[in-house]
Amino acid sequence: MNIEFNAQDGTLLKGRVFPAKNPKAAVLLNPGTATWTGFYAPFAEFLAEHGYSVMLWNYRGFCESRNERLAGSKIRFSDIGRLDIPAALDKAGELFAGLPLYCVAHSAGGQQLGFAANCNQLRGLVAVASSTGYFWNMPPVYRFKALLFFKLIAPLSSALFGYVKAKSLGLMEDLPPQLAREWGYWCGKKDFLFDPEVIAAYPGDPYFHHYRFPVHVITADDDEISTEKNLANLWKHIHSSQPITFTRYRAADMPGNKVGHFGYFRRSYQLIWQDILAQLDAFHAVPPDPQPDS
């Protein structure tokens, strides 16, 4: 079932629901930045087959939520957490009223969750490859590619076409110019969105208040972005009244000896899918935090 809903500033966002036959709970599936929504569909189907109805969606400017010309667009990277994720949480709560709501979030979908003042309606979060994206904590070859993209390709493409034509280069979905600029700016900061200069840019916004739900963070030792240092530099800033736990996979134990930043959601990585399912089941077995939401 296809769905539509409005972000907090009225921007139209779109997604799809994967209903379970007899749902015991629901999952909001947050994608990574500039990642094709359909990439996550097999995983959403897997969760639905195991009792979790899923809302899969995408951020403004991407895939089915690309509703405007990207040339000259004012969309920013921080709109993901400040405007889009809060609306997705509300929509999931409406769609799955009466069911416990969990979140499986890839990359930026987990990074920016704490911008949302309503995030504590969740009963648990599985954050997949969610870390900072600091250039200088990436492996040298990948760092060179990332710097080349953000410092040369993105600005040049924005100047020539008004947006970043990343899809035609086989890199990712196309990017709005300001989003690419802000994303690259954050990646130049060791603490990413927790850098004091970044925090100062959003006065009055909720800024990662304490979570009241358990979190499990999944990464792999060959993830080019979620390196150990980048992982630590995000999660040292985030706190919860419930446990925050971590699993780090060895690429040598995986198909093709590789996971990277995207392998977690590929069909061949059923071991990881089963582990995420087991973690959701573990969340579901624990009574909710009795504290009222605010």
C-alpha cells in the first residue's frame, strides 16, 4: 500500500506499507541518505513475514518523495531529522495505532533521529551503520573518494546544473545543492552534528534529549563510514534511560568477505536480518518504560 503524508513544513513525503498478516508490532524503516527506497523492500517484506508491519519511506528530494526540481532547491541535510523524521513517526503512529512502534534506521536515519521531539514514542531502535561521517576517520582510499565528491564533484555539478547529478555517475540518488553542502560540512567536523558550530545553527530545536527506549547499534569492521572512531564519536553524545548495546560484524565471516556500508540490507545477508529480527523480538519482550512522553 502506497502512502502520502506531510512533513512539518508541509512538504509531501511518500512511502509504502508492508502489512503483516497478524502484526504483533510495527517498524518504521528509515533509509540512508540518497539511497533508493526499493533497496530496503526485501528486508521490509522479511519483517512483515515475521509479524512486524513496516512503513518504508524516503526523505524529501529523494525517490518517490522527489516532488520538486532539485536545481536551486533549498532542501538541507538537517531537514531529514528536523522536519521529515518527526512526521514519519507521527504517520507510523497513525497507521499502526495500538501496536508498539520500533525503528530500524540506516545511517542518517539513525544519526538524525534525535532531532525529533516525538522520538520517545518508539519502543526501541536498531541503528544500522549509524555513526558520524568524519572524513579523517575513514580508510584512506574511501576518504579520498569522499573528499573528491564533496569538495570537487558536488560543487562543480551544483554550479553547472543547479544540483548534484550523482545518479548519472552511479554514486547515489541525485542531491539538492544545499543538502550536499551541509552534508559535506558536517563530514568535516569530528563530532559531526554534535560539533558546537552545528549545534549553534539550530537554536531552539530539540537536540538529542535523552532517549527513553533501548538502542542496539549494528556495524561491520569493513564499513568505510562507520569506522570504530566514527561510531564512538556519535554514540558518546547519545544517552538513554534504557541500554545502548552494540554488535560489530567481522566481514571475514560474511558472504564474499564483505559488508561495507550497505551489505546489511542485501538478501544474501540473512544472518544480519535474523539478528535484527531477534533484537526486535527482544525489545518486544520487555514492558515499555512507564515514564510519560513529553
